[in-house]
Amino acid sequence: MSVSTAASVQGICAPLPVLGSDVTVPLVTGGEVTYAALDYAASAPALQRVWDDVAAYAPYYGSVHRGAGYLSQLSTDLFENARGTVAEFLDCRDGDQLVFTRSTTDSLNLLAAALPADCQVFVFETEHHASLLPWRNARVTYLNAPRTPRQAVRTLERALADRTASIQEGHGPALVCVTGASNVTGELWPVRELAAAAHAHGARIVLDAAQLAPHHPVSVRDLDVDWVAFSGHKLYAPFGSGVLAGRADWLRAAEPYLAGGGASRKVSRREDGGVDVEWHDSAARHEAGSPNVIGAYSIASACKALTEAGFDALVAREEHLIRKVRAGLADVPEVRVLSLFGDEAPRVGVISFVVDGWNSSHFAAALSAEYGIGVRDGLFCAHPLVRTLLGSDPQSQGECGAPEAAPGEKSLNAIRVSFGAGTPDEHVERFVHAVRELVADGARWSYRTEDGRCVPDTSA
């Protein structure tokens, strides 16, 4: 029975068409193979539907909010309609604002810049750096890595209760920042329960949905989060666009994220030579400059495509792929999959692992050069989490040309395989086969370190 027939029998939908599905890459051992893109957690390939929509609009490109001409008006309508489409995709509440940004990182930095005075931020050390680092001007409490979802909720409740018990008059508000799905382990976090804990103690919560939104529906209303942030390039849209959506009051009260045209409603000179500015209180307040209309439109297109495909079907297909990968890795004793919450925890298609006796950079380079498989290696912009999972020394260094550690010793970094709505069965099957073959037989080529990366040695 063919893979496609088997999938149909199991009720698994076909992968969504994505750009690059027919790209071939050379193998260092000779010949070419269709590229297996298994680094969705970093950047998912654009959906063909999104690319087609953008191409159809491109001849009508015009400045937004700036002109009286037909193309300008068309672009303005398209930009604002995209805002409405994404807000509907996120199930935003009446009165919420949706700001188009450059990425999740940009969105969370925007919110950090909008925090009221003396705000205290609570963030788990397990967060991606985009969630961990923007709060430099706030009072930050870093929470230890939990080992179960319930422990995550209890840890937050204790921290917020301690804050409430010691709060003094004049202290500012509190904000909790949490991921929806880990970019390292793929595990789903108890967002609804964390939001309830935050609100019970008078705090607000922002959800980093960069890894959640491409895989599961995200409802601001149902999860009861105050803000949500995500990136277009992880949601099957081209690079350079993101979203921050949620409560309007802090955003309206803050100084504009960027000062300039579009953010200002009225600018006038004073007699003393200075300038008076009246800023918009809408989303435009934080969208100064000519906006990325194609980026906004591409996110809206991706939201429509995922909604029309149906998340029930997409989740079912992804769980089918997760089972294939996890079962394949479980058959290789030298492989250890990284996890906070345990093997039974629900997760998206993001799996990180180490291979006993292998340098992770060396292993990832061999997957690429010898099998045409693109994965990621390193610490995944979540250094504290990966080091906690590995128990590794942050000062240690490894060379790619030799095993990173002797069998039984600790690894210094990890390998991550990730996939989603556009991944065919063949890609994960090739990956599992390659892991087994590399562990059993070793690499067929020699490798060296170049500019900090492991690459095939072609000098011989």
C-alpha cells in the first residue's frame, strides 16, 4: 500500500502545497535528492496559496494611508482588511488592537516598551530569547524550569502570591510572559491555566504563539490572554512580518514604538521652536513609516488557508508524523529525546534530541550533505532551557570533526527536527532512516569546522 493510500485510509489529510517542495539539492556523495525541509520551527516554507495571493496583488502595489489614487486606496483597504482577517483568526475581543510588526521578537519588544512604570514581569527560564530578553527596563522575576504543566502553574501562583503579599503602595502592575509551545521540545504549555493564575493575582499575560499558531488554533478569547504575539515566517508566510494583538490600554498610553509618519495625527511648531505632536491612539500609533502591506497580506492569506484546511485535519496529520518520528528515534538506543514534561505530554511537530557520542553539529551536517535533510543544531535561541535539559556547561566547546563527547558523557548542544502542514511522509521517513544509518555506520564523508559551522571537507 502506498504512503498516500495508507494516509487516506487512516483519515490523514494530504500535506498542504508549499514553495520548495520540488527543489533538489546536491549530495556530497554524488547525485541529487529532493530537499527535505525539516526546520519548520525556525522558518516554515511559504504556502503556495500565500505566494499566489501575493503575486496576484503585486501589480496593484501602492502606498498605504498616503494617497488618493486607486492603487493606494486598494492597498489601504487590503492592509486594513488583513488586520481584520488576522484578528478573526485569533478570535480577538471587541476593543482589542492588532499591530503589525516585523516578528514575534519585535512584537514582544514593542510590548516591553509599552509597559507601565514599575511593571514587574514574570517569565520562565524555559522561554525562547524573544520572550526572555525584551524586559530589560522592567523588574523581572525569572522562574525555574517546571517538570510538569501543573508544576508550571504552581510555580507561577507562588511567585505571584509572594508579590501580592509583599506589594507596597505605589508598586506597578505585573505581566506574565509564556510560550504556547516550546521551540525546543514542542511541548504544549498550560496557557489557559497560567492565564487564570495571572488574572487571579491581578497580573496580565502575553502569549508567545510563534510555535503554537502554525499548529493549533489560538483563541485570545478562549485562552483569556491579554496579548498574543507571533511571526509570519513560522505561519507559512514570507519573512518580515509579525503580529501583536490584545488589550489596547497599555498600547494607547505608551509612547509610540517608533516615532514618525503614520504614528502622528497632528504635528505643529511652537513659538519656542519646538514641536508639538498629537499621536494616534489606534494601532497606527505603533506602525510608523510605510507599513509592510505585503507582509500583512501574506499573514492574512496564511490565516485563511489554515482555517479553510481545518485545524482538526492539520493536527491529525501532524500527530501522525510525530508518531512516526518518535517511534523511529525510540528504536535507536543512542538517541535521547529532550523533554520537560515527559513522553506523554501533548506537543507540536518540534523534537530535539542528542546522539550518544556524536557532536550535534557534525550529525546535522551529515544529514544535510549526505541525505539532503535540513534540520537545526545548537541551543535554538533558548540557551537556559537547552542547557537545563542537557545538563551541559555553558563554557564548553566542541569541534565538529570529532565526536563531541564519549559515549555516556553529556552533550553540549542538540539537534532539532521540526515539521508541519507541508511535510510529506517521505521526508520524515528519510530522516528516520538517515538517523539509523548514521548511528550504525557513521558518516561517509569527512567534515571540518569553518566559521563556527561543521561542513563537508572537500579539500581532499
